[in-house]
Amino acid sequence: MGNRSIQLFRLTFIICDFVIINVCLLCFHLVFSISGIELSFVADNNDYLMYNVAWVAAAVFCDLYAYHTNAVVKLIYKNTLKTFLLFSAIVAAYVVHSYGMDEAVQVLFAYFVTLAVLLTLVRIFNAYVLDFVIKKTRLTQRIAIVGHSNNAVQLADYFKEQNRLYSVEKMFDLEEPGKLSVGKDGRIINPIENCIEFARKNDIREIYFASPYRHSDELTSLLETAEKNCVRVKFVDKHALKGVRPGRKENVRLHYMDHFQVESLRAEPLDRYRNRIVKRMFDVVFSLLVIVLVLSWLLPLVALLIKLESKGPVFFTQLRSGRNNRPFMCFKFRSMFLNKYSDDMQATRGDARVTRVGSFLRRTSLDEFPQFFNVLKGDMSIVGPRPHMLKHTEKYSAIISEYMVRQFLKPGITGWAQVRGYRGETKDTLLMEKRVTHDIWYMENWKLLLDFKIVLYTVVNILKGDDSVF
């Protein structure tokens, strides 16, 4: 959550900075042209290009748009000042070299002053807006840290510097189970056995191991418990992974936060901000097209058929398990007569609850079309693990070890498991395990091209017909 906020913050800065640089040049040029004064330092398009290149070079050299800069307010202003001074020196040298000392120095000075004022105002405004958005939408990432080594203390201090984006809720001790202690910095260190339960109750989605844990069986158990509660465990200490069983290290992903090397036990392409943006854009565009081009005429037609055959609402709404196991209201066209078992029982072959219209809707998957409104709302995605009833989530999470890993993603209207043949009624646990395996594979191998592929397979399967749906 914090990563996404910083990336959005950084993107806004980049866009605003280049708009300011070019608009200022253009305005000065127009004002002085109207006054009959020709500014040689913006004589043609090559000059505009030079100023943009100069700003990019200065920004890269001074780390203006680096992740760690945009995460700390004081670094933003410090690096902006360094970038501005270097940019001014480059531009001044270019003007003197290209047009000589006769250039209107006062005009160039006025441009630099105007640019400095606007850059400062934009940063103040963006910081205010970001703080407001984080506060109102609760974007601050709540985290916990395991260990109290020097590395753990440095990590806690790093998160403290970024208190707009991260909040360290607790630190947990590895060495003295069952005991509270006080660290050198005055922080209270809690017993490790309380870690996951605390995370579950306090909406903590990430735990950072900043010290090695030597007991592999206990660590494996802790990781499994974390995943069952939709909590990601990440390792910051280079020796922290030693206690992890080899079979769990196959998909380790490495990335950096400032100078900290962070390792995750699962590859999650959609944990990256830009991938989430791409997937969300695809979801919004695709769902809007379906709603406008298909549902605009299909909805009233289906509604009429449902009403003619049976009493009750057109839409069937039900709480389903969403991302991070948060329930959401899922929409479908009603395909059954009203009954009291809809929240407990899956439809089975020959189910007397299914209406004739409902049977057709289910065979053609038209009953799922209202879920495009769920996609537009942000509760679902076009492609992802299918959302299950709350009782099924409770049941299968207790007997399938990696079942809750699929809940790291938004649920989808269609998914990799569905196009590979695992859809419809789940008669036994083995079928559900196959679904879970395919859902996790999708999570660890996501690409936009894969989403297109799954959508295409889904359309083909609908046209061919599917005997597993009734």
C-alpha cells in the first residue's frame, strides 16, 4: 500500500515538473514576443528539448525521483533544491555558449525565480493532498517486525521516517518466547508466539523478519499460519531464510527498500504498483465495454424473462470472500427459485432449485455478467480466482494448507482454473486442491498477455458449451 502511494506521488511530481518547465518557457516566450522582444534562449524546438534533457539529467544525478527520496519529505525538498541548482547551471552555461553574454540575463533570472516558486508550490500542494488522501482512505500500511537485531532497529527507524506510508505496530522477539522485553531504543518487544494473532486482529498484512530464526519447524508452521490469515512474511536479514525449508524457497523474489534487501517466499507480479495499474486499466476498460455494449440491452431482456418465470428479485446478491479475505457483495442474475439454502449449498446436477431460465443462464455463463459491476467497483477483476461462499472459504481453508494464498488476489469473473476445466461443482477436496494450485500458479505467473489468453479461452469455452455447468 505504501509502495503504491509513493509511486503515485512520484508520477505526479514528474508530470507536474515537466509541465511547469515547458509552460514557463512558453509563457515567457509569448509575453516577450507580444512585447516585441525576441528571446534567443527559446528560439526553436531544440531549445525546449535541451531544457527537458537538462532537467532529466539533473534529476537523475540528484536522485530527485528515487523511491527513498519521495518517501521522505525532507529529502524531497533537499533534492529538489540540488536538482534546481544543477539545472540552472546547465541552462545558464548553454545560453552563454549558444547565444553569448548579450542574452537578457534579467529575463533568464526571472525564469529561474518563477520556476523555483512553482516547483515549491507544487511540492507543498502534492504533499498536502497525499497526506489528506492517506488519512481519509487509510492507505498507511500497518506492519510488524520480528527480531531486535541492529538490522531490525534500522528497519524500524526506516519505516518511522516514512510514517505517512508505514506504521510499525509491534516488534516481536525471537530469543525469549513468552516474555515481554524492552529494546535498547526503548521499544517494547513482544513474544513471537503472539505475532500472527496480533496481525490478524489488527489488519496487518506484512510481517518483516529482520533476524534469523533457527527453528525450521516452528518457522514453517508460522509461515503456514500467516498465509492462512492472508499475511505476507518477508525476510530482510540475509540469514533469515536459513530456517525455511528448501521446498518453500523455489519462488523467492528479491527486491530492495532503500538499502534493505527484502526477500519474499512467493513471486507476486501483482504486488508491483505498475502491474496493478495495468491490470486495473484493463479491468475498467473491458468492464465498461461489456456494460455499455452488452448489458445495456441484455439486462432488461434477462430481467423480463426471470420475472415472467418466478417471483423474486432479478439479481441474486451474496457475500463472497474477496481480496485478503474481506467479504464483498457479489452480483449475479438470479438462476434459482427463492430458497433458504442458497448460502450453504452449491448447485448440483438436476438441482430442483434451478429455473428453466436460470439453467440457460448458467450454461451460457450469462448469470455472471452482473459481476462486471463488481469489477467496475473494484471488488473483483476480470481474471482471478473465483470468489467462493464464506462457508466454503471457512471449510476448505481448514483442510487445504495453501487455500488462503488465493485470497492475496482480487477474485475474478473467470480464471486460470476455470479455463483449465476446474469449474462448476466441487464434489471432493481433490478438485478444490486442483483449483487452488491453478489459482496460485496464476498469481505467481501473472502477465497481461495471460489475462487476454484466459479471456479468449473463456469465450471459446462458452461457445463450445461446458458440461460441468448446469
